[in-house]
Amino acid sequence: MQLDRTHIAIRVRTLSEIGDLGLRMVRRYPVAVTRAFFAGAAPWMVINTLLLIFLPLRIASDEFFTDESFSDMVRYMTWMAALVVLQTPLAGAFSTYYLGQAVFEQQPTLRDTFAEIWKMKGPLIWVLGFKRLAIPTTAFLVLRIGSEPNAFLDYILPWVVVIFVAIVRSNRPFVPEMLILERCPLRSRSPNVITLKRRSKGLHTPMVSELGGRFLAVAFSAMALTGSIYYSLIWVRGVATGNWSADLVALVIFYPLALWSIAAFSVVVRLLGYLDARIRLEGWEVELAIRAEAIRQFGEDAMNTTPVATVAEKVEPVSQEVASPQEETVMGIEVEA
């Protein structure tokens, strides 16, 4: 792994530049946002369908579209969107790991990706599954299968859950990267070990206001993009078949597909935001250059046994090419926004 040779330029970016770079990353690494992401999302997609399909089936069985049908549609679309929002960090674990390796010219196989994520299943399930309410909310909906609509449980509660989780995520958005890429333990008896809590506080606190603003901007953009994809699918089918209705196929296939497609893209944007935060606060590009030069001069174990500051005093001056990684291209590809 050449730490100073990356597929993206390591530099500070604005949110609009991160969004543009995210689109380029989707094109550059289609495996990460197709097979890797949907491999993690597939179980959730099946579970969500089983939990909520009774609602579109009930709508389809009505001879006319009544007020009850509209109520069931709102209930279905609200809960489906809430589930996807809650489940995305856990579903995107494979994609996050794959992209984290691909930035440094590593091309892990899906089998290796699954094996690495499996080693971290405990912390991931606890933090992203339970503490961020993905699994408890899914379990709650098991009890609501086939039930009649309830004003609080079906129309207010999902918004309360999503707003609560959104507040938590807006303040601590990069927890998945800390668990998957940095392997921060949840707890440790050694004071020298950087636990997830310490790492999260150190990286998030200095940027809490900016992270909150970025989260809102990304959230509203994601809502607009989801609607665009959904109605684009309706339009394509309407042109091809003449069917323009929001029928069973539209609710069960088109709507979840639009939600999960934007969820896959949001994982890429979040990873790029994490890299940008490290560059802004930690001078990550300088650290990468120092680590790369130390490995070249002293071997791969140099950074595991010697602090970065000590190594920086020993290594020879880094070449201009290494000191300005944003200007170089890798394999003839420049993915700079």
C-alpha cells in the first residue's frame, strides 16, 4: 500500500466539491456502490418487504382508491423511508470498507471485504444496529404486521425516531468509518488506547456546527434525489407500457429501489466527508506523506513502533511529488473534483 499515492487528491473540499467527487467515485468504483452495498442491503430489503408488504397488498385489493387506501399508502411510504434511513449505516459497511481500501490503490475482493466486516460484527451490530435504533425499530414493526393504522404509532412515531437519529448522526456522522476503517474499540482498560468515544469526540467536536449544516444539506438533497429517481422509474414505465399509476409494482419495487440507490450514494458522500474532516483537523495529507516515506526507508513496521513525530525527524525530506499528492494522477486516472 503506497500511502502517498491515492486515487483521489487529498485536499480540503467544500460540500459541493464532495458531492461532485462522490459522483466520480460512483463511476470509478461501481463495485463498491452496487455489489458491495447491495450485498449488505439485500437482507434489509427482504425484511422490510416482509414487514410492510401487507399495506400495498391491501391497497391493491381495494376496488377504488379510498381514504383508507391513502392512509395505508402514507403509512407504508413513511415507515419504508424510516427503515432505510436507520439501516443505511449498517447496510453500507461492506461499501465503506471497500472504498476505504480502494482509495489507497487496494482492490479487495468481495470475499475479503465480507471476511473483514465479519470480524467487526459485534461492535457494528451494537453501535449501528441497536444504539442507532435500526434493529429495535425493525423488531417493533414485526408486532405491527397486519394491524390497523394508529395515529401515533404509524404517523408520528416514525418521524420522532428519524428526527432523533438524525440529531445523533448530525453530531457524530463518522462513527461507521471509525469502527470499520480505524478499528476503534468500544472500550479498553489501557489509557493509551483510543476508544470509539474518545476518537469520536476528538474528530467531531471541533466541527460540530459545520457537520450539522452539511448533514441538513445532504438530507434535503437526498430527499429530492429520491423523488427524482422514483418518478423517473414511473415515467419510464409509463412511456413503455402506458401505466402511470402508483400501483403495487411502484410501491414494492420502484419506491424501495429509489430509497436504497440514494442510500448507496450517501455512504460514498459520508466517507468523503470523513476524509475531508481528517484533512482539516489532523493534516492527514502530511501524515500520509510522512508514513509513506518512513515505510520506504525503515520498512512496514516503522510506523507501528515509532511515533509519527519521531519518524518525521529521521526521514529524509519528502520529495515535491509526495508533498503535493493533489497534483498527481494514479494509473492515468484523476478523480479530483
